[in-house]
Amino acid sequence: MLFLVPVICFSFLRPVLAALRNVTIDDTYGDPDTGVQFTYAPAGNWSLGQNCTNCEAHPDPAYTYDKSWHDTTFFPSLDTAPPNASVSFNGSAIYVYCIVYHTTSYPNNYMDLRFLIDGEETGNFNQIPTGSTEIDYNHLVYKNSSIPHGVHTFTLVNGQPGGQAALVLLDYMTYT
């Protein structure tokens, strides 16, 4: 008697290796993979830092990512709403970097940042200036590695109504 033994071929089962990688979205030049850019609102409240002649802060472009940054100050007594910067990304983690001054005058770098993912507040960064003249470049102000993988919108909000004047120099964001 002849027995036929079924042969199952598993050659179609191949391990799929996917490596996580980081992509940096520059404040000015955007995402190198998708072309997505930050949106600044209100647009008139934000300045392209390296070209700004009336900005108080003048960091050295050589120490910034792609030699650029965006600058805004929220004045609660003058502005109706805090300025914000938003960008879309497809990932599961983000890291936001700013240029941080510690001076108490010219510029007064009180920082009052809030961070939103898909419209929900997920963190904040506050700094009361120490009076030091040091400048921190590539300063991590927000990290979130627990975002469900997918397409999201990140928003940075500078200042709060009823608060005090707040300065931010946004340099770049990295997502995984």
C-alpha cells in the first residue's frame, strides 16, 4: 500500500523585520520624508528666528538644527489667544526640542508650554528663568513614547490667558 503524505511548504512564511527609525521635522524645512510642515498660528505672531531683526533672542544658528528656529512671545495683556505650532506625523513617539534661554531680561525667557496630541493635552513644560546667561540648544522640552502608532497631530501652545509673557524658540521635533 502506498501512503501519500501531504507536504506543507512553509517557504511563504518569512520573518518580517521592521526597524523603528527616527525622522526629524525641522521648524522651517519640515519633514524630509513627507514634506509636511509646521503650521504656525496666528501666523503674524511667529517669526523665522534667524531672520528676525526685532526679536529679543538671537541664538547662534550654528548650534541649531538646520540653522533655523521659530520665535514667538505670548503677551496676555495684548494677545487674544496663545500662539501655537502644529504638525502631523505617522508614528508612536515624539521628542520636541527648543532653544532655551535662562535670562530674566532681554530676553525674559519665562516658558509656559503645553503639548497636545490629537487635541488632548498630554504634557507641559514650565521654566522660571534663573538669570544665567547660558543658552541651552537642543533642549528636550517634551517627550512622549506611549502614543498609539498611527497618524497624529502634535500641537505646541505657548502661554496661557491670565498668565505672564512667555517666550518660545521652537527648533525641531523628532518622531519614531
